[in-house]
Amino acid sequence: MAPRPAVEDVLPLSPTQEGMVFHALYDEHAPDVYTGQLVIRLEGPLDQGRLRTAADALLARHANLRAAFRTQRSGRRVQVVAGGIRTPWRATDLTGLPPAERQTAFEDLLARDRETRFDLARPPLLRVRLVAFGDRDHRLLISSHHLLWDGWSAPVLVRELFRLYTSGGDPAALPPVRPYRDYLAWLSRQDRPAAEQAWRAALDGLDEPSLIAPEARDLPAGQPERRVVELSERETTALTAAARANGVTVSTVLQGLWAVLLARHTGRPDVVLGATVSGRDADVPGIESMVGLFINTLPVRVRLRPAEPLAGLLRRLQSEQAALLGHQHLGLTGIQRATGQGLLFDTLLVFESYPIDDDGIARALGPDGPRMTEVSVRDATHYPLTLTALPGDRLTLTFSHQPAALDAATVSGVAAALHRLIRAFTEAPDRPVGRLETAPHEEPHAAMVFESDLTNEPAVRERVD
């Protein structure tokens, strides 16, 4: 039996980590939806040994990447940082297959890897696999539990990994790390009673949750199916301009329009949706370069008034959310306890606004190293329906749903309705909320085929030109 790694530190959990540990342990025989995959295509000369050394150096650099999640005798959950461990590494050579079969074999490998759970008590909760498609064509697969890092952290990690690759694993190639424990310490100093009072006021009078799939609350979460809608450049530009002209962010626009859809679906004017915030408070020095799980999922309450102009609703919503900015450190469980609320929502909106430094990553590889030509991320949540918005020249909206909770036709209708509401906002932002149309003029919707994100077929995708 291998010796047990030495314990370097014992840390508390962030609110989001608490929730993810709960979901991971709820059914230890089912797939863990919070196992994510980062796939990087590297073209050009690649030294496998050098890359493995870099991965070990990255693990040594960030203590929280070596954390196990355990429960103390008191019942308190903690993360235990281990020392002296290496990155689990595997190499797979697909060059013996005909070129046309390599991608299919890789997709099968991804599917099997995604189904392989991490044991939260045995660090590290990550593994790396280098897959050769050819002598100068590789895929680097980094699988990890979401407990370790968030979307903002991913480009930081990739840039550091490649810097360590070019330096031969020399830690001096990077500035001193800003440890995740500094954030946890900051979190412990926040005014919890004030936050609880603010959330009690924000949710005062709320009498029931906003559920799009109420019958699905006890169903186990599985891998999602996805539908992707890409707005045209013209529509994206119009949306951005309309938001700016009305003094709101695009994120606020999407939250408000999502609330309109929830109100139509539930038949209630007072609705709650979930929204993910970055959690990277500017009061924490160096937080922009930290690696860890900072995000927090919070309720967004929206009270709709039929006669109120849509732009007025959005400005009011943004003002109400701004009043809670100083209290976003309180986790969802803490909010539920403080307000006496149970389940609040079953839809989640994620607006991915973190910086991606492609030029910095390219420089990290150096002029003689391989080139990073593609990057893809596969992740999921346990919610029946999650909307992820990715800004860019064409705003990309990804609707991820649990197929046991919502069928493809329902999600297709939701996606189409949100698209119509976006157009309504850009064309007539002062239209009263009660006069917004969410249904098409012609029914029924055309049927669309959905594919799981674990197959070798892409998600259903619609481009709007």
C-alpha cells in the first residue's frame, strides 16, 4: 500500500464547494455532473516528458489543487491539502488507427473519462491525458472536479502550465502564487449577519419557488443535452447598443427576459431564477490571478408589473441587484436558512465574462513550441435547465437541460421565446412588460433532434444571420 500523503494544510470550504460536495456525495454510484473536461489541441513539436514535468510543477505550485474533501468527526466538511503527490498522467496513441477513425475513438475516450468519478477523499481531483493523433498533432485532456477551479481560473492555469513547459518546470518562471487560502480567510471576515438581513429583505414576501420542472426535483442529475443559439453580429451589436442606451448590462437584460419567460411558464408575476456571480471581490489583493472556486450561485428575484416598460423593469432589476453586491459572499444554503426558504429555483443563468488571454497563452508556449489551435470545455450543472451566455461578436446562448426533466421540444420552445424577447428589447425597449410576446405567431414548433454532449455529434446549433 502506498504511503498516505503528508497533510500540509486544512482549510474550510467556500459556499459553492459546500454545495458541490453535497451533490457529489448524494449518490456516489451515479455519474458526477461536476466532473469537467478541458481539451486543448496542440499542433507542432511536443515533448511529452517536459509537459508531464510542467503538470507536476503546476500541482506543486497551487496547494488547493492538491485538496481532498473530508468530513471531520464533528460533521464539519474541510479540504485537506496533501503534499508530495504527482499529477495522474496517461498517454494514449491513436496513430495506429486510420485517420478517419481517430476522432471517433477520442470521443469514446472522452465519454468514458467523463463517467469516471473522482473520490473526493483521495487527491488530486484531477487527471491529465495526452492523446496523440499524429507526430505533430495532440490533444491534451485535463479532467478535474469543479471543486478545484472555476471558469476564470482555467486560462490562468493553462498559461501557467505552458510557461512551466517552456521553463522545464522551473517555478521561478512564474511570479509567487496568490494562494486560495487568502480568499477563504477574507470570506471568514465578512459580515454574515448583515448579509443575512439583506437577503431576508430581498426575498421578503416570496411565497413559493419558481420551478420550470417541479416534478424533477427528486430525479438524479445526469449528463445534459444542449441546444446552442448564436445571434448574428447585427443582432449582437443591436443588443449591446440597446443595453448601453438604457443604462443596463447585457447580463441584466438576459436576467430580466429570463424572468419574463419564467413568469409566463409559472403563471406568477413574482419569480426567482438562479444566477452565477464571479465571487472575485476586488478587496482581495491579486484575486484576478488566483486559481480556485470563487463563483457563487445566488437567487435573483424579479417582480413583474404588466404596465411597466421593459427598459424600466431592467433598470429596476439592476438597481436591486446592485444593492446586494456587498452580500454576494453568502452561499445559497446560508440564504435559504436566513430567509426560511427551501428550494427557490430550478433554472440557472451563467454569464461568462471572464478574460481569456489567448495571446498570453501563445507567448507562454514560445516560438519553438507547439501552437494551441483549439480549446473546448465540457461541463454541466445539476439544474434541469441552465442558460450559459458567452459574449463575443456573436452572442452565444447555450441551453443545457437534463433530458429526464425537460424534453427537447420544450427547451427548443424556451430558446425560441428568449430569442424573440431579445429582438423585442432591441426594437422596442419601452414596450410594457404585459404586452411582450413569447409565443410564435405560428404553431407548432418544428421538431429538432438533440444529441448528448458525450456523443461525437455536436449539440443542436442554430445560427441567426
